[in-house]
Amino acid sequence: MAPLAFPDGPPGWLVTRYDDVRAALADPRLSSRRPHLNSHVRASLITPAEMAALRPSDLLTSDPPEHTRLRRLISGQFTSRRMNLLTPRIQDIVNQHLDALAAAPRPADLIASVAMPVPSLVISELLGVPFNDRDQYQRLTAELLSLDRTRDQLLAAKAEMKSYLLHLIGIRREEPDNDLLSGLLQAQSADATLSDDEIAALAQLILIAGHETTANVIGLAVLLLLRPPRLWDTVRRRPDLVDGVIEETLRYATVLQFGLLRVAREPLTIAGQSIAAGERVVLHLPAANRDPVRFADPDHFDVHRPDAAKHLSFGHGPHHCIGDQLARIELRTLLTTMLHRFPDLELATDPDKVPTHTHRVVHGPAHLPVDFTP
């Protein structure tokens, strides 16, 4: 626990220990409502009124009972049964993109050819967003997650994303299908309080989280397995280790690199430190996931780690990521199939020179050049 200087407003607090972060994630005295998602790493460029107009509260930025109402609306779309029914389709999508990778010129960029399009197509089909629009929504996602955009650029990206999703909502209202947008519109018919703006906000969160975070975890997992001491061969011979690879990647290389922001609703104490009502608190997931009190030798990437799944990368408590099952199925399917089809996959560059995203909320490789025997 330490004081933290914010780029705007008074200072707040940084929470880094695993037990403290985990307890804080479930503490109702800490609110998820805040003026700007990135206000602990970037001065707010948008006023609260502008934010409310462009995107009302969603699952990330609401508290119970509003959060409970919104989460209940989509929880039925992410049941274990539905995720398991999606598995064959996910396998088809993986196979198609690995076929294209095998036929592509080498070295190939694994991010552009596999890591980004696979989760993008999966979440597009689940949500009801045309995959042909991926260039637009991937561009907008990059804009919204960037930390170096101007106020005008950020406002324009938010407005374009909202307009795009409201347009899709209009299409689904006239032409319903078996997708999440159609399901939300069906729920709206029974709940007049659910607005199109709220549906668009939920869709935006699911769309961005559903492809951006998973794509980065894919890239990080492959990079960690291919760098020395080349654990790719070990896991290829032991496919039962794939789940361990997934959980350890999520722990060791936490993609939400700046943590989660909360605001104290009332006075409380964290790690012996008094927090006043209204003070801001950052729960640093990467530090918690490498807490030596919780994880032995935490800076070592260990695919055999028995407690890796205790990481906090999917959160904890009421805001636990609703798409964690889907992400794990995608990661397991893709890694298992790649290990089988590309036994000699190797990095086509120095692992220390793999370019990563800069000025982005989400951490991961920007490009991952790989080579293999076709």
C-alpha cells in the first residue's frame, strides 16, 4: 500500500498485495463509478457529462443494484452450457486460421494472422456484430484503449463506436437472430428501463474485452513458450499442461497492466491505511499476481505452478469477468491445436526485440514474427 500521484486531482492510493487487492475487489465500500476509465494514468480528457452522453454506466463502471441488473441481463448468454456448445465452432475458426497460417509466406505475424482474428470472429458471432466490420471496430478499440490520443480523437472514437453499435441494434431489432444483441433486445421488451444506449454500452464492453484481451493473451502465451528455454517442446509432449500454460500466462503477464480504479464510498481501512470517502484507490492486478507471499518465485514463468489459477486477472467478486470461460476455451483450443500442427514453430526474431503495444491500457505483443516448416 502506497500513496499514488494522479495526473489530475488529489493523490490516491496504490494497492499491490494479493490479499489486499482480492479483498478490495469484493468490498462494496469501493465504488466502480469514476469520471474516466484511465484517470489514474492519464488526465481526464472528457467531462462526466460528456462521458454519460457517449456511454452510460456498464458492467465496469456501475455498482449494485444497477450493476446487478445489467449483469443479470447478459449472464445467461455466458453459461457453461452455451460456452460448451460454442466449442466446435471455435475449433472450426481455429482450424481455418491455422490453415491460412500454414499457407502464408514466412515469417508470418502470428498476431495479425491468428491471435487477433480468432477471438474477433468468435466474439463477433456471439454478439451479433458482422466480422466484415472488424477493421472498423478493431480500429475504434485501439483508439479507445490508447493513452496518447487527443481529446478530439477520443471523443470522435467514442461517438463513432456508439453510433456504429446503435446502428447494429436497429438492424437486430428488425432482423433478430440467435446472438447476444438479439437477446438483449428481447430482454428490453420485458424491461422498459433498458435503453438502447445501455445495450450499446454493454455491447461495446463485450466487443472490446472479447477480442482485445484474449488476442494479447494468445500472443503472450506463444511468446513465453517459444523464448528460451523453449517450453513449446515440453508442452507439446505434455498437452495436459496447456491449462497450466493459460493460467500461468494470465498470472505472469497480466494484460491489464495499470490495474483497476475504485473510489471510496465511505471511510475504510486497507492494509492498515485509512482511506477517506471520495479518495481513489488503484488495485494493481499485475503486482498482486506476482506477490511473493501468495506465489512462490513469482517472477518465474512456471507451467507446472499448482496455484496459478488463483490469479486475479479476471477480477474477483461482483465484477469478476463474465467471459472468463469463453476466453479459456478459446485459449485452450488454439494452443492445443497449434502445438499439434506446428511442432517446430519458432520465433523469427530475438525475443527481447518483439515489439509490444505502446501507450495502451492492454499489454501484449504488437507483432509476433514466427517461422515453421510447412
